[in-house]
Amino acid sequence: MFIAVVDAGALAYYSERRTIDIIGLNDVHIAHSPAKSDAAYVLAQRPKVIQLHIEFSRSTGVVPPTRPDNNWDIFSQAIFPKRL
């Protein structure tokens, strides 16, 4: 079972699970991609759990980032609901 994580350090170590590092610090494929992000690659691994950092507002819902963001690349894929 894979888990896809943003916080790959201690989480990857202590979970004792195979992890996919979403921001690519510990993943060769993502580290060498120009955008340092590859949502299709991460989702193709079919992770059981995906840990993201997404900003949320009660009044407006999910708040898109103001700059390119690896979390948003994953979250904006069609498999995620747009309302929480």
C-alpha cells in the first residue's frame, strides 16, 4: 500500500509504508520533472492515502494558491470532490 505525502520526512519513516513524495525531494521521477510536480504520476501509483496541505475557508471553500503549488496539482484532479 502506497501513501502519497507532502511531509515525507518523519511521516514516511515512522509510518513504515511505501511513500510517494509529492514534492519530489525523495522521489527520483518528480525530482527530475521540470515542474517538480507530476499529479498523473502520483495518482497512477494508486495511493491509498494522500496527505495534502490545502487552504480552506468556511465562506468560500477551498482557496486556490496564489503561486504554483504541488498540492493544488493533485487536488485539482477530477477524482477529488470540489466541495468539502
